[in-house]
Amino acid sequence: MASVSESAQATPPNAQHNSEGKTFFGHPRMLANLFSVEMWERFSYYGMQGIMIYYLYYSVTESGLGIDQTAATGIIGAYGGMVYLLAIVGGFVGDRILGPERTLFYSALLIMAGHIGLAVIPGVAGVVVGLILVALGSGGLKTNASALVGSLYSRTDERRDAGFTIFYMGVNIGSLFGPILTGWGWNRWGFHAGFLMAAIGMAIGLTQYALTRKNLPASAHELSSPLSSSEKKKYSLLAVAILAIVVILVLTGLITPTNLASWVMAFIFIGAIVLFTLMLRDKQITPEEHSRVVSFIPMWIGNAVFWALYQQQFTVMAVYSDTRLNWHILGMELTPNLVNSINPIFIIIFAPLFSIMWTRLGSRQPGSVSKFSLGIIGVGIAFLIFLTQAGNMSVNVGWIVLILFVCTLAELSISPVGSSLSTKLAPARHRVNMVALYFTSVALGTVLAGWLGKFYSLETEVPYFLWLGIGTIIVGFILWSLNKWITRKMAGVR
């Protein structure tokens, strides 16, 4: 007798939704609803993150907290890494406690509460409360939103990558307008008004989802492997123990703002190892499923390298935007956080084109390994472009537009494909955990983006951009050379 997950995958979920002939750009209609809720979640997330680094290192006289700039970049990187690390918790809850759909709903509530905390609680206390709540909520929402998109398609549906690309476009519509409106609130009324804009956006997304969640397929509510009574007690004690350890480390001064990134990296490695071990040692997965998990190891590493450069939009590039870019345009003095709205513009333009391209190519499109390799090489090339402006203290905004254009093309080759791949390679018993594993690689890259920031300065920018660019390109070519081996281990998945 097939398990719940196996049954859900045996019958293509999209067949249930397409029977009425209603589609969203040729895709299951519920994709539009998930597209919308993720759009508003990204509006709030990137809107808040776009101004947070300035809130941390701007002086008290500028309404900031006056934290050291290097520590601020480390905090932002560590926070971003924690969001993706907590995807492990979100995956566990979605798989074994609440199901993907309810986990997503409660996660959205936590995110909204976090933004409200940032808006109304002053000082460091507001940052701690707000970021913890947003990180917890975002970790739960990320894995389960991707899993719900995956539930709309059968494993062999050629529209799958295109569907994730459309979903990704919704993410970036939110990413575009979030920094613009929170920046406007910051510029007009101060940082807390900017955080309030993020809270309002999340409230809109939560309301929309609450009205449409009933239309998801039945598999969205099912547990892949429900916890037994003994397991509930065991994991509850484990959660309390982990929380106690973290509190003790903070109170004893072992975890500080300056070394937070290093601690988060260690937690991410432990989390990834636990997830890989959990799946690879599960006696109930098939040999094909075991082989697919093995194939994901080099992809996990390559993905982490990509995000270590890409996520510097919120650390090194944010500082670069504030200190090096000339934002005096057409007689207006624009705010530096607008650098975070450049990439989403390109995503909105090019995501539909990539979606059309993958759909039309069908079985002739490049495999996932080739797409990953191109994305990694592309982001390395983007970093080498920084070298053209080395030493220039008033860089034309056009250069960062070019750099982020190259980053966007690289991103579209790897990011939506990575989310899609994790759902295709997932063992039936670990459908959300596999997505969580994917996000641990994003988490590692994100925290590295903050940790690497301490090596960047005007004096070190040439070796910084040079070696990161060259090293990343080399990683891309190594992954490309492993194409045949990885594809064989994927056991029929491309």
C-alpha cells in the first residue's frame, strides 16, 4: 500500500485542477494564489531588509543604532542565513506536524508580527524581537510555499520549471516595490515608518491567502510522516534544549554581533548534515530515491557558492551603494536602498522570457546541472565587472545596473530551477525536508555574504572582487565537468 506522499505523487495533482479548464498562463490556477501571497511576503521581507542595514550602522543622530559597519554586515548576513536555516524547522513542521498548508498560514502570521515589532518597539529590543519573528516565519513559509507549488504538478510534468519561474516572478514583483515603499517611508518619516510599510504589505498578503487557501489540492494538507506521541515528547525536549543552549551562549558573551555569522555557519553545517543523514539512512526510501539525494550533494555546494556572491546585494553592495554610488539623478537625491529594486525589475522582465524558453524547449532544454553551472559562472563574471570602477569614489549608477543585470541572468538559471529540482529529487517521505535541505545551501551562501563583508574595503576591493569572481567561475566549471555523473545519479530526473 502506497504512503500518503506516494499516493499524492502517483496521481498528477494538476489533473484535479485542470479538469475545469481554468489555468493561469497555462498552469494550474492555484499557482496564481501562491504567486500572490509570496509576492506580498517578499514585499515585506525585502522592503525591511533593504533599510535594516542602514538602521543598524547609521549614527544615532541619523535615527540609526550606531553599530559598527562591519558588525552590521555580519548581522545582516547571519540574519539572512538564519531565515534559510530555519527552513529546516519549517520543513519539519510541514512534513510531520501541521502539513505544508497550515504551516504556511501560521508562518505568515509570525512574519507580520515581526514587522509590527520592528515598527513599534524602539532600539535594539525591536531589532531582536522583530528579526527573530520574521526569521521564524520566513523559514516556515519558504519551504512550504515551494512544496505547495510542487504539489500542483506531477513529477514528470514538463511545465514544472516554467511554473516555478512564474512563481519566482511574483517573488520579484514584491521585491521591486518593497524597497521603494519602505525607502519612501524611511525618507519621509523615519526608519520605523519604513518597517510599518512592510507590516502592511504582509497583512495584505495574509488576508489574500486566508481567502484562497481552501482551493489547494488535498495533498497540501497531508503529513508525509506524522509524529508519534513519543516523538512529539522527544522533539519538544530537543527544541527546549537548543533554545536553552543559545540563550546561555548569548548571556555568557560567547555569541556576539561580531561572531554571530560564524556561529550561524556552524549551525547550518550541522543542519545540512542532519538532513542529508536523515534521508540517506532512511531504510524506507527506494534505491532510486537514495541515488537522487546523493546527486544533490555537489549541487548543494555549487548553490551555496552562488548565493555567497549573489546575497552580497544586502551586505557589501548595500554599503557600496551608500558610500560609492552617485544617487544624484535628474536633480533628485535618491536613497541608497533603491539598489535592491534594480534586480527585481530585470526579473520581472526576463522571468517570463525564461519561462517561455524552458516551455518551448521542453525535453530539449539544458539539464539542471548545466543550468546551475551557467548561473554560478555568471555571478562570478558579475563580480569581475566591479574591477572596472576600482578606486572611483563617485560611481555611475549604470555600472551597478549592469552588474545586477548579469546577476539576474545568472539567478534565473539557478534559483527557480533549484527550488524545482529539490521537489523533483525529493524522496516521497521527505518532500518538504528536501526543500529545506536546498534552503540550507542558500543559508550558507547568505551568511557567507555577510561574513565575507569584513574583508571588503576601498583598499582591498581589487583582490576582493578579483578572487571571488575567479574562484566562483572555477567552481562553475567543476560542476559542469561532473554533469554526466550527477545526471546518472539523478535516476531519470533532469
